[in-house]
Amino acid sequence: MVEKKKKTLSTSLDEFSEYLAPRKGLIPMLGMVLIFINLLFQFIFPGSWLATTNLFLHFGLLIAIFGLMLSWAL
């Protein structure tokens, strides 16, 4: 059963890699959308926890940098 899970995980990662190969800018664009959402939170909910911690800004930066590194590798 463990071998079957490994094959399934390997197969799904391979399919995900094949999906992302022609769409190199998808993950960095997702990161930029999160950064824009953070900008909206700054104006719409100025005192909220999400606005003060800049959670979407940090996640967006991490995802965008990861996406750039991944697209460079693909």
C-alpha cells in the first residue's frame, strides 16, 4: 500500500510539473494577486489583524519568489 501511495504521489507531481511547464508565470501572478489583496485590505479594513500583520503581502512575496525560481528551473 505504501508503494502505491509513492507511485500516486510521484505521478501527481509529474502531472503537476507538466501542467506548470508551459504556464511559467502562473505562480508569480498568483503571488502578485495576493499582494494586491493585501493592498485592498489596507484600505478596506485598516485596523484588522490581516491589515496590521500584512499576511497576504508576506505569503504573496513567498509564492512569487518560489514561482520565479520554479519557472527558472522548468
